[in-house]
Amino acid sequence: MNPKEPGRRRFLKSGAALAGLAVGTAATAKTAAADVPEERIDALHKHGERSHYVDSIRRGSINNPERRLPDEAKNFGLATPLQDSTGMITPASLHYIVSHGYEPPDIDPKEHRLLIHGMVDRPLVFSLEDLQRLPSVSRFYFIECHGNSTTGGLGGAARISPDATVQDTHGFTSCSHWTGVPLSLLLKEAGVKKGATWITAEGADANRHSKSIPIAKAWDDALVAYAQNGEPVRPEQGYPLRLVTPGWQGINNVKWLRRIELVDEPYMAMMEISRYPRLALDGKSRWFEFEMGPKSVITRPSGGQHLPTPGFYEISGLAWSGGGAIRRVEISTDGGANWKDAELQIPVANKAHTRFTAGWNWNGGEAMLQSRCTDDQGMVQPTMAEVAKLWGTDLDYFRKTTLIVSDLNAIQPWKVNRDGSVKNAIF
């Protein structure tokens, strides 16, 4: 095209070319649509299935201590594919699942009830419809299993393998937009008696999972959620009601919530005495750990991925903290020798995943990618060596232990090799 040609003429010629392209595209789309089976079109119209070319799925781990499910892929839980994530919200269909060997119960929402009783002035029973009539709130919150990123027990050896992906190492955390009624509102309606210092929440699953929670959390930000990401909470996430305890270990977020009892001491349920006490090096168990520490992980590039050529790449990942909001994320490409600030993508919400990004020019040599975060309480994500020092041990202990290293929030390194392959480099 002659650059001196009058602008209007150039525009008309370009417009004609674009029109031709549009016609060709429309014809292609029509042909493609004609090839789609009618039942698939019906499904797409009814509930918006994603493209069948998208293959990102949850994957199961091998760490089911109770072995109640015959399908090995479902045994302990299903991990979120963080390597494929964008933004800070996890689609409900990809939110991680840990149900301790039980399938979700099939609950009729019209028959389901939530009982609040114990040390209250007025025991109350709520239907789902009752709760939906009350003032509601919507909040971004992450939920994370206490065993996320563990290096010992429950399949931890698989997570420290050089071939581990970020789904293997960090896949038991997800973030949703939860909607429901503040638990504090329900407690005010029931009237809490003097001396009530704990609540016990119970689910309607086959195991009747129960968890004791200090009443201060109930007054603070606990939520009885009936919606997730703009739709009813899904069955594997606790339909029709789930207790959300922002920033605390996932075990406290009781699914299929059916009962809350006000008590003056912990209930000491099965999970509290046999599954979730952390065994320390002194041989003593640590009961009732709650808040998750500041944590971040690079999701791209990460384990199992491949950089095809040297050049520019955007480093991207997630950061979160049970203590509050993320205020800073730093990136290192040389194993921690130098750090630079990443950009935090909005929204930056309290006790929620925060997406961070940073530009990087890979020169084709070996590189060690790491991220570390700082929350609004001034807490900084530790290195693995700092965690070992806190435990009064060394890195070799974490390499060999078969105990569950719970609430592990150490910095996660990814090694980029000269051939572009990316490996887990935790040790």
C-alpha cells in the first residue's frame, strides 16, 4: 500500500479486506457449529461448559490415610491446577477437595437445617431460605489444607520430587468469592451465655466431621456461606451450607454445616485428637493451630513447564496470608542473591489470594526462580532454612521425615535448566 495514498482511500481498501476476512470467518464458524453434536450444544447453553480443548483438571494425590474410596485418584483429595490459573479466583469446578475419604452427601436444601444451640439464650433452627432472607456479605477468601506443601507424610515425598509441579506442591489451596451470613449475626440472634468460649461446628457428612473453634473467630469474620463465585456452593464444597473461617486451616471450614454448639471448652473431636495435632521434635503434639502464615508461589514458570527459547517471559504467581492482606511480593531469579518487587494485581483482598507478576528476560542460562511475600502485619515468608531453625533442626530432617510438616510456608524455588525445562528445587 502506498503510504502517500489518501487516508480515506486506504481506509476503504482496508475495510473491504476486513469485511472479506469477516465473511470467511463467519463461514468457518458456521461450518464448525454444524459439526458440534446437538447434546453438546444443549449442555453449552444450559450451564456453559468450557471448551473441550481446555484440559486443566484437578488431580488426586496418594495420601488418603483412611483408604475409604476405591478410586486411587480420589483417595485423599483433588488438587487445584495452579499452573493453569489466572487472576486470583479459583473456578468452583477446580477448587481443591479434601473430604477425608467420604463422598459428598446428597442433601435436599429444602430439608436441610442449621441448629444453633448449647450455651445460648434461644436455641435456633434455620432453613436455607431463612438464612437467605438475612443480611448477607460477599468476601474473597482463600481456603488451604494444613498439609499443603508438606515435606513429610501423606505423600510428601512425591511433593519434593524434582518432577513435582506446582499442583503437586501447592495445589491444596484455592480462593473463592463467598457469600453468606456472618456467624456473628446468628450468635446475636441466639444470645450467647456468659462463659461460652468455643463453638463446635458439625457437618452432615457420613463422618459427622466436627471442629472446635474459639468463639472470638465467630465474632470476628466467620461466615455461614451458601454461595461461591456467584452460584450455590457446590456439593464437594459443602452444599448447601459451609462454615468459612478466613485465614485458618482448611479443617476449620466445616462443610455441609448442620450444627453449631456453644460450649466452654474444646469438644476434642476425632480430628482434633488423632489427625490434626502436629507432632513436634520434642515428641509433644501441638493442638489447635489455626492461622496460616504468609505464603507465595510462582505458578509460571513452574515445575513441569518448559521455556522454548531465551527471551522475555512474565513471571506470575499467587501470594496469600491468614493474618491479613498481602502488601509486598519480591522475585529472585538467582536463588535469592538479589530481589526485586513484583507488581500486585488488583484486587488485593484480606485473607485472599493475590496475583503478582514481574517481567523477566531469560538469557538461556540456568536460573533459580523464587518469590517471597510480606503481609500487612509485617510477617515475611521464610526460607526452608529459617523454618528448620524455627523447628530446631536442619534441612536433612525435612528431607527424610515421614511426619506431616503442617502449615509449611517456606519459599518455593524452581530451577530453570539450560534446555528450558523447569524443575522443583525445594532441596
